[in-house]
Amino acid sequence: MKDTARKNRSIMAILLVGAGLFMVAVVPFLVQSTLDPMLQGLMKKVAEDPSYASGPMLMAIFYPLCRALIMVAGVTAILIAYPLWQGEGWTWPVALTCLAVPAIGGMYMMLPFVSFVKDTFPPPMPIILTGLIGYWGILLLKKSERAQRVVDFIVFTLLGVATGGGFVLGFGAMRQLMSRPGKPLFINTKIASLTVGGPLNWICAFFVFAAIPLLAQRKALGWWLALIGAVSAVVGSLPTYFISLSGYYLIGIASGTILTVTLLIPSVKRRLIGELAPAASQVS
């Protein structure tokens, strides 16, 4: 990090403080303004379709949990801004991880809102944009070759997309399983298929998210976690899609396939963890 221009480090520090303050002071209110109308719309859907009955309880748990995670990430972003400005290399992977949280959490909160609340600006949108602007800014302002920046931009963006998609799919499967007819039994193959695709996508989301700070440090473990998570997402989503005929699992198939192919491109792998990757002294 010390070889990154002081001007760039200053901008990165400002991004961290600005995003952090937003995550701590503004996001709590945006999440609440998302949760209440979304629950109202969801309750109307439950009255029409009992398969959504578990939704209100799960949303009332997971939205506040996402809010708490985003706030902790915001506090961390503010605290590491100064050492990042000083050029301490360990802060860069931490900064990327912190700013991925609002982008991924906002994506999760956005989808139910736009599904159940019509003709209203979605409050999660500023959360997503704050995360993305900060994430890409921290990613691209660090000194590196142009080819390295292109590879990093594509790969780290795909990591965030795959994480968000996997979490959404896992959550959707849990909702359906908790309100399935005939429970505790699994009365048909369609319902049973969700026990594969849902949990597997959740685990894959954890693997891929964990790969973000590790790949930022150019660790081979990060590449392997991302690859395992991406391939497993396809393995879990493909049969679940054909059995359940739920188009949502196309997200897992597409994001997992694109990430897998990208990681396996030899020139990309060399830029991430091979001989063309930034030296260890530049990222640690």
C-alpha cells in the first residue's frame, strides 16, 4: 500500500469514512423504512398464498441482522481509514470486505421490497450504491498495472454477485421449506429438491465471501474457496432448477458458471495468485 500514491490513499480513506458514517448513521433508518412496508405487502401475499407464511418471521429476523452486520462493517471502515491512509497493507483486504457487506446486504433486502411494494423508490438502493462505489473505489485506486486492475475489477465484482445470489437463494429455500405443505414430511420431489439447492447455495455464499479478503492478499486458499463455492453453486442449483422449475436458481447457475470459467482462465489465475500477482509486500 505504501507504493500507492498518497493522493489515492487519501481518497480511499475519505471513501471509507464517508461510507462508514453512512452505514452507521443512515442505514439503520433505511432498513427500517424498507422493512415495515415490505412486511405489510408480504402479509397481503400471505393471505393469498399460505406458502409465504414463514416470510414475515424470517424477514423480521434477517433484516435487522443485515442491518447490524452493515453497522459493524461501517464502524470497522471508519477505524481502519487512518492506518490505510498511512499505507498499512493489511487494511486493503479489510476495507474491501467491509464495503462488500452493504452491497450484498442491500441486494438481499432489495429483492423482497420490489416484489411486495410497488411504485415506491426502494430504500436499499442507496445502501447498494454506497457499498459498490466504495468497493470499486478501494479496488481501483490501489496502485497496480492496468491489466491487474481489469482482472481485479471483474473477479471481485463476480465474488460479490455470487455471494449475494447464493444468500438470496438459500433464504428463499428456507422460507419455502418452513411453510411447506405436509411438514415435517417432504411430500414431493419439488420440495425435497430445495433441501439441496438452498443449503448448498448458502454454504457456497460463505465460501465465496471468505475468498474476498484472501484473494485480496493473493492467497491461494482464496482462489480455491472461490472455485469450490462457484462449482458447488452450479452443482446445487442445476438439479434444483430442473426439478422445482424455479427460475431463481438460474441465478446460481449463471453466477457460479461465470465465476468458475473466469477463475480457470490461466492469465486470470496468474494475476490473482500466480507469478503475475502483486508481490506479497504490496498486499500485506
